[in-house]
Amino acid sequence: MSLTTNKMFYVSWEAFHRASKELAQQLLGREFSGIVAVSRGGLVPAAILARELNIRVVDSICVASYQHDQQGSLRILKDATLTDNDKLLIVDDLVDTGETARALREHFPQACFVTVYAKPQGKPLVDHYVTDIEQDTWIQLPWDMELAYSKPLAEH
């Protein structure tokens, strides 16, 4: 997937926080032994879910599959220390083609896997998500953007 050939979906910090809290709402009433955040995209929603669900045990698994705007092969850079069980919550920002999700499902077959955003190819691999995104859409998340001055239209 390349930025030059796809639609864009811009997400503000406020919108991301609101969607992450909505994901937490879906999980209320379930008991989790801990959270494994998928680094880097899952770190922010994992922090929000940890707060909203009052989960104190948070770990991470560090994977790399994107090089800025291109998806490549998956590499586990650091494994989580929490062991797989049916009360473990795996958190990522999005599921795209499902490559990362499939690897995480193999690694944590009993865990609950959640994302904030889901594209059609990866959606069947997650247990809960908040927002559907079209497959050909690139998501610009708030930590990948900066605020910048914008000229008034009359000055262009």
C-alpha cells in the first residue's frame, strides 16, 4: 500500500481517545489478567484501555511490518513476557491486511485481540474493534502528524 495511491483518513488525538474509550466500553465487565500492547501503534490505545478498565499489568510485543507507508514482512523485535491465557488482552491501533494479527493469533491463541480501526481483510481476525476503514484507505494517526500554520484562502 502506498500513500500516493490511496485515500486518506485523518485522526485527531481527540477522535482517537474517544474511539479508544468506546473500545473500552465494549470490554467492560470482562476480566483481564493483563494487556499486551503491540508496539508502536498499540501503545496509546493500550494506555487508555488500561486506565478505563483499571488494568495495572501492561506489557508490550514489539513488531515491525511497516516502513513508513509500505507494508513489508513481519519481524518480532521484542516478545512479551506475559504468557498466553484467555484473560490476556492484545491491543493494536488497527488491523489492515491481517498479517500482524495472524502472527499475534498464533502467538497468543487464547487471548482477546482488539483494535481501534479495522479494514476488511483483517477484520475477521479481531474480537472487538470500533471503526470500519476501507481497505484502500491510509490512516494518518495523530502521532504521525504535526500541526502547521495554514494560510487563509484569500492569501493563496
